[in-house]
Amino acid sequence: MSCLAVSIRVAAPVAVLFVTLGMTVPPAPGTGSSSQQRQAFLYAAACEGDAGASTRAGFPDASNTGVPPGTQLTDYTGPMTIETPGTVIEGKIITGQLNVAAPDVVIKNCVVKFDGWWGIQAENGKNITVKNCKFIGPGYGAESNAAILGAGTFIGNDISKSENGIVLSGGSSVVKGNYIHDLEAAGEPHYDGISVQGGQNGVLIEGNTIDSRQTSNIIIKSDFGSINDVRVNNNLMIGDAGYAIYSYGGVNGYSTTGIKITNNHIEKGHWNYYAVQNSDTTFSGNIEYPKNKAPRPREVTPDNPLPSACGGADTQP
């Protein structure tokens, strides 16, 4: 029986954290007095041959996201820029980019077909809700950015055929139960499933399926402002991303703090699982999702090493 193990170390703020299978990383200086504090390891192991169901079960897919079955859809004929606070758009087929410039707008049970930069562009709106919608971008036929740009509540959406899935603008947001997949765009795209790139404070990203390709499943990077309090919990991150998760601070002088990566099922990216630099990021409970396997993942710690049948624990001093 062979074993796959992930060793995760939270390094000093100026270091880059690269997490890979079977890789040992030198201890970061000044991270604690005890050996356990210096190591700060989280191991995630999945032994081939263990019984267990695929971890895809229970995560969002095409069967449980997007427009609910039986919904009666009609063409949207309203304005393509929403300026009335509290507007509700429901059960519509929206063709083209919908701009939201008012607070508390709700868009639910809709199909959004777009062939330009955005599906819904709500950078100038506040507290937008987008729920149970299906987004279809232009794919390789045109350059695009994302299905959704904005801050608010984004739940149960099926997103495909754009460069990125959801790009969060400033403030707080909840991104939950979405299925982001088949990202495609013309030009020279850098695909990201969910982007958190400055000005956010209080973000929950939970229970999503993000099937991405390069660059990432989730990118947290302070390009346009400081970022604080982002929780990434219990997501399924698969595909062929460069890294599953980026968490970068110190970009353009802005900080990234209070990032918590917990209880996720993560497939190794092309380069590795995580890239973390100058960011206050903690990890716990994350387990590997190996391609084409249905393992029973287990989390182990320095105090609870891998079973000997799996080859023993990492014995790094």
C-alpha cells in the first residue's frame, strides 16, 4: 500500500510557502520555541486502496446548481443598467452584460448569456444577491473577464465559458454552493475560479466546486487594496490550476491578513497546492483530492503520525 501525504507549513511572512507531496520545507526562523511550533505541520494523507466514496459526493455540480428545474423562463426586456435600489429580477433569460449601479439588487433563477467582458457587472452596486443562476460566457469566441463582478451574496450558481468565475469587489461577501467549471476565453487568459484581489473585509467562500485551469482555483492577492478576514472552507478544488490557492500580501504596499484555509478537498495544481507570500494565512483540516481515485482521506499531525502501513511519518527535526 502506498501513500500520498501533504506537508503544510506556515512560513514567516517574507517567505513563499510551496506545499507538495512528500516535500520537506526548512523551518521558518522565529516561528516558535518548541519543535512542534517551529514545524507547524499539517499532514493530509490518503492511502491508495482504502475504502471510501469519492469526495465529489455532496459538492455542487450541474444537477444542484443553476436555475431550478421547472422554472418558467422568459426573455428579459428591462434596462441593462439597474439604477433602482432593491430591484428583483427573477426567471429571466438575460442576453448581454447586465450592469448594477444600485444597492440591494436581487437576481435569481435566471440564465445569463454574455459575449463580452462581464455577465453581471456590479462594481458600483452594494449588497447584490445572485442566486441559482446559470452563466454562459463566450468561451473561446471572445475575450471575457468573469461571470460576476461585485460584492454581496452569490449562492448556487452554475458558471462556465468565461475567463474567471466570480471576481469580488470591495467589502464583505458570501460565495457559497456555486459550481464553477469549463473556464474558457480567447486571448491570453489567466484563469481563476474565484478572485479576491483587494478591498475585501469579511469574505466567506464555502461549499463550492471550483474546477479550474491555470492560474488558480482561488486567488487572494492585494493588487488593489488590503484584504482581511477571508475564510475558505469546505470547497472542492480540482482541475489543472497552476496552484490551487494563491494567498499573497504586500502587493502595491497593501496587506493580506486573517486568511483561513480550512477543511477543503484540494487537487494538486500543476505546480503545487498553495503559493503563499507575505500573507497572514493559516491552514487546518485540508485533505488531498487525488485524480481518478476514491480514497478515504485522513488528516494527521505530528502527534498523530501516518500509520506504518502508509510508510511512517515525516521525521523532519
